[in-house]
Amino acid sequence: MRRPLVAGNWKMNGDSKSTVNLVNGIANGRAEVINAEVLICPPYILIPRAADTLNGRDDVFLGAQDLDINESGAFTGQISASMLVDAGCKYVLVGHSERRALYGESDQDVAAKFDAAQKGALIPVLCVGETLAERESGDTETVVARQLQAIIDLVGAEKLADSVIAYEPVWAIGTGVTASPEQAQDVHKFIRDMLAVLSTDLAENMQILYGGSMNPGNASALIGMQDIDGGLIGGASLQAESFLAICKSAN
């Protein structure tokens, strides 16, 4: 039985004070979240402050928003998997649409980061999804399949078992536009069916999250779909009340 996972991607937001307040708010309301696992992904510099605030709690997981493929060396400004683990992280996002679109990360770049994350004892949250132009041209499944195949080609299908997948339609990120539950379900089912060709167990156990303007008003309908196992939340994760409301929608 797949357990829902709700992940908050803070993006480039927050400071020390707001981090303490937000993490305390989430931790204080965590007991009301019965079914879902809870993950927060602060900016790099705020991860230690979040870890200190959690003070060893194991019911709110920490993750990072990105990582470098290298373990160490002359890579100014970069952060490695071992650094993230040392800071308290269990997860890391790879292939977020903003990394692909704004920083030019290719499918092969994302696959290399996926591999580095796993070799560094992190669970990658692999983000896949199509642009508006790709959806309108009927290429959603082609794009998503290509993005998944890049991972399979590099590390093998079996390594997907130690990961999470997040479907994030690019046209619904930060726009206020959300895929309907049925639209999201269709793509989630496509992903699960693609995995089922590789392994029935892999498909049945894979957590597939929806990321695309999920909020307290639509979370229940989205997470209620058969193949949607939670959410990757952007703006709504910056307020404890709204983030917890989404988490509780999985109850």
C-alpha cells in the first residue's frame, strides 16, 4: 500500500526567522496528519536551521532542491550529496522544471543528478512534465516517457524503486492554473503503466506526486485520484496552515 507523500518546495524564499516559524508551525500540526509523509525542501542555506528546529524529529523529512553531480572538488558554489546528508537531508529534488527551463538542464543532466543522489544515500524526487506547447501539440506522453527513459538508460530500471516521481505540468506551475484531477490522473496512470512494463512491483509501490499549483482547495480531489500519491507543493508550502491543510487532505 503506497503511503501519500506531501513535499514542500520553498524555492528561493525564507530567512532564519521565517524558517523557525514555519518549521515549528508544521511540526506542531504534524500530529493531525494521519496518513501522509511530510517533506520540506528549504534553500540550501536554511537546511541546517530547519534541522536544528526539528531537533531530531523523524516525522518531518528534510530535502534539498538540487545537488551537484560531483562529490567534492573545485566546483565553486555547488553542493554535493554528502554535504546534504551531513546537513540532515534524506531527499533531494532533481529535474525540477525551473532547473530544466531556466538553467538548461538536459534529460541527461537530470539523470546524472539522479545517479549522484542515490550514490550519496539520498532519495531523488524526479520531476517530469510538459510545457503548454508540448501539451497543446499532444506530446505530453512522449515528453514524460523521454524524461523517464533517460534515468532508466543511465542507472537501470531497478534504481527507480529507490526514488519518488513528481509529475509537474510546466504550464500549471506558479500560474494559478491547475490540471484537472482527471488530466493529472491520466498522466499519473501513464507513468505507472510505463513502470508496470518494467516491473509490476515497481509500478504498484512507486509514489507519484502531482506538482502544479496544488492548494488546500483542490488537494483532496487531486490526491483522491487512484494514481496520485501526494503533492509537490510550491507557494502553498510557505505557510504552515496551508501546507498542513494539503497534508491533511490525504487523511
